[in-house]
Amino acid sequence: MRKGPAVTAATVAVADTREVLAMPGAGPSVLTPAEALRLAAARTDGARADFVAARFLARLCAADRNGGSPRDVVLEQRCPDCGGRHGRPRVVGGPGTAPEVSLSYADGVVAAAAADRPVGVDVERLHRDRAPGLRTLRRFLTAGEADRIRRSRTPREALLRTWVRKEAVVKATGAGLPGMALLDLSHLPPGPAGPDRPHRAGVRAPRGSRGSYDLYDLYDLADVPSGVIAAVAVAVAAPGSTAAPRSPAASGPRSLRSLDLDLEETIDTPSYQGDTS
């Protein structure tokens, strides 16, 4: 067990879409005009509900970080390459220092995270009808990951858990889908996190990660709705920097399984096993 560099806490929440939309203030009225256009393009009622819930939950996590109200948080998505209204969401309005945010949704379940440094969250339903299989996702897996999945007693769960973990990391790094195949997580425990504590591991980010961050804390989230797999990755501070952990407000979304990650403990930091050149 080695002492890892200090990183700050992250506010993370995973919940059923209906649970989020039942909260006071949740609804399309919190969306920006750009978000409203994307909402209008959604093809089903379920997709529209997930879209609104995920963005409200992201605002809720961001507000927990900066001490404001979810309605004061303005989110924007703009691609750094083409300028299109897609890509990584970011906070561009609201009180205090704008935190980094991430969101995810899948067939009636949503997840969001906020932190003072790059963060990524991903969620999947284990029995999602339209979830991709091993043949579809194989190009995003390393040989070690694919072999471990094939040998698993529950290959479907092993596949989705690996996918969710990798998605969380590349969302945090900004490397995108090309970074998925470069990131090898075959050294992580294949099974789910326990009920009392999530799995935790240090992972090296592939080429394309942002700024000076190349080490990320990766958590399997344990306290999630039944049949759901979720993970969050948070950048570790650059060597020599400091960051004090911050606890969520007492009025935080406890019913939404809000998790304050105190990331200044000792951690294992295995070396990244992909191409870092």
C-alpha cells in the first residue's frame, strides 16, 4: 500500500430517473436553450426523461460543490475540435468556482459527478436490452480484458463492468473512444464492489489525457439501484500540489445515494499498462 498524491473529494450521485424528476425544481425549466434543443430531438419519452434527469443531477452535484442552487448552474457542451454542441459538459455559470462535471444515463437510471479537477462517471443497467455485446465492444478492449471477460462465470456482467470503468476514466481524461483501447484495466478485481466500500484503484491514463493529470482514482460505486453498474474516476493532483477534501452539504441528495469521496487515503497505484508514448 503506497501513499498516493493528494486529491480532492468528489460529489457523486446515482439514482432512478423518476426519483430525480420527483425532486423540487427538477424539470425542463432548468435547461439552457441549447439543452432544450437536444431534448426536443430525443426520440422517446424515456430518453427525454433521462436527459432532463441527468442534467438536473449534474447541476445538483455542481451546486453541492460551489454552495449554490442547482437552478443557478449553467451547463454547456462544446466540442474543442469542431465547436459543435457535443462533448464534455462543463459549468459556465453559477456561484463560486466552477467545478468539473460529468453525467451518464441508461434506460431510466442516471449518474452525475462534480469535483475540482477532471472527473468522469458512467452507468449501465445490467439487463439493458440494447446494451452492446462483447463482439461490438471488442475493439475498445485490450487482449487481457477480453480474455478475462471470456473466462468469467458472468461474462455479461464482467463486460459491462469493464466498459463502465473504462468509460469513467476516458470521460475524465478527455481521450474519448480512441483512448478506450489504450487503457488496460485487466488488473482490477472483476467482481462488484462490496456493500460497505467501493473498489478503489489508481490507474494511469492513456495518451490524450488533459493537462498534468495522468493518474486517476477509479471507484466502483456500491450503493446504487439494483441491477445497475456505475463507476467514477477522479484525477489525482499533480506531484507537489495540495487539495483539501470537501464534504457535501448536509442537505445533499442522501436519498439519491450521494457519495462523498475522500480521496486522500493511501491507495494502490499500479502502473498503466498501455501505450503512454
